[in-house]
Amino acid sequence: MKNTYKDRKLAGKVAVFAFTAMMLVACDKSAETSVTSSGGGGNDSGPAETVRLDAFNDFQCTSNWTNRDGGLGLTVGSGSGTCQTSFPGKPGIYQITLLAQTEREGQSPYRISINGTQVSSGKFPFSQGELNCKCYRQPWTKYCPDVVMNLNAGTHQINTGDIIGFYGEEEYLCGKHGAYSKWRGMIFNPVN
């Protein structure tokens, strides 16, 4: 078979693509190994690592939470709810980031606590930058979708086993359509 310039050029592109894919997989796997999830130990040896807690899998919540468009959100008309978990990471000072799934119809109030003491509170921002009660184009998930935003919950001392709490409320600014305090989880990045 004749090896033409086009064949060599294509082979080069395939090799670059394969190398890039291999590096992405390797980077993805190394990121996974540096993340502690619930069930991680409280071993004090070595530096603290990033801890990512998933709203669905790592928190125990009151019965009025459900899967709402990929986020953990309150059931319609339930008012408010709480979730909590035991911190699985090493003791240290952590920057807390709340992964909030913002909505167009309201700004759900929320609070984060450690061992029952409130350490952060606020309202989710609007997903579209402002209140939008008139998203009639369907599917709304395409034309005025929820947006997951990282909300800074401050820097705090956290010890292994501390109880991390989340409180959320519904908000109805568009009549029967509201915001349901949807969230995805929290990330705890150690501060050196």
C-alpha cells in the first residue's frame, strides 16, 4: 500500500487525537484520586485534600427533597428543608463552595452550618441574571435553563466528623411557579 502525504497527515492527526484523549483520561483519573468523598477517613497524616460532597449521595435530608432537573430540590409547596452530613476529610481550614442550581423564577434563601452554627447564608442568584416569569418557549431547559453556579461560603475551620448542614427555602415570585432551592453539593478546598 502506498503511503501518501494525505495518509501521513491523517495518521499524524489520529496520533495527536489519541495522545490528547490519553492525557485527558489520565488527568481525569488523577483528579479523582485527589478528591475525598464521604466515607474518607480522618487520618491526620499528610496534608488535607479537596473534599467534594454530593447532595444526593453524601447528605441525609428531610423527606421533602427530590431530584429536580438534575439538582436536589424541594418538592412543590413544602416550604423549606434541611440536609446534613458528617465531614469525612482531615481537620483543617477549608474554603467552602456551594454548588447552587439557580433558577429564573426566584432566589431561594439558603444557610450553611457547621455543628449547628450558621457560617454562611444568602439567596441564590437568578439563573438569567434577573427575574424571568415569562419563559414560554419550550423546552424551557433550552431557552431559559437553570444554571449551576459556585457560591462562596467562606473559609472555616472544619474537623473530621463535624456536622455540615444545609437549609433551603422555596420562593414564589412568579405565582404558582417558583424556585426550589436546588443544589448539587459542596466542595471543601483546603487553605494552606
